[in-house]
Amino acid sequence: SDLDQADAMSSAGGRVGSFFGWNLDFLLENKMTAYGSGTFEAAYYRYDVGGNVANDVAGTAYMLFAGWLLPQQVGCEGFCGRFRPYARWQHYTRDDFAVAAGNLDPKEEWDLGTQFVIKGHNARIDTYYGHQELDGGGHDNLFRTGVQLIF
């Protein structure tokens, strides 16, 4: 997929720049078996900002995801689902390191989590622990929970 926006960013000095982004994504899943179902995803992202605007957006990113959907259904009465433990790695190399370092933007993250997948993939609850290395030094530890609903 790609995204191109004119006049998407501006600097304090009045410079205006465009944004162009694209990615390649690979997804592999197998059918549910008596042992569960595996998921592997890999992605490459490229973001460019024109107009000589200082930013922490332009750069290259990578993502790897591996998960295993367990075969046992849990719950029911309208809230049936399966657990999927997973591991994810993300890395971002920004073109303007100075801006990214000044903002302490994340450059690498490892996540370990589990998703509760409901009604196929139309709904899920995701909880994970993550460890981020930051541009400019230091790190953050995170604990996040989210919900995804598809109508």
C-alpha cells in the first residue's frame, strides 16, 4: 500500500513538506488443526518527507510477528474465543537521528503478549509487555491492553 500527501508537514521556520509512505507486508497462516494455527508476518515500511522539513517521521521500519492460535475454545454465550500467544519485533531507523534522539523516539521494540481472538478475527483483546530502546539512549518498559472490533 502507499500514501502520498502534499503539504503534510511544516517546520517552525515556515517550510512545508510532502509525505510519501509505502510498505510491503507478508502474512502466512495455516488452517486450524488439533494443535492450533500458526501466524507469521513480516513487514517493511518506508516513509519520506520532502521540502527539507526537519522531522522524526522519515525513515525505514521493519516488523516481525509470530503467534500460535490455541485450538481450545474458551468462554461462549456470545463471547467465545481462542487465545493466541505471540512475540513481535519492530525496528525504526529514522533519517534525521538528531530530531528522533531529541524526542526520545523508540527505535526498537520487543513485545510478548496474548490475544483473545473472538468470532474469527472480527474482534480481539490484546495484552502485551514490551521493551523499547530509544533513539538518544535509554529504554522504556510498557504494558498495554487494546481492543479491535471489525464491523
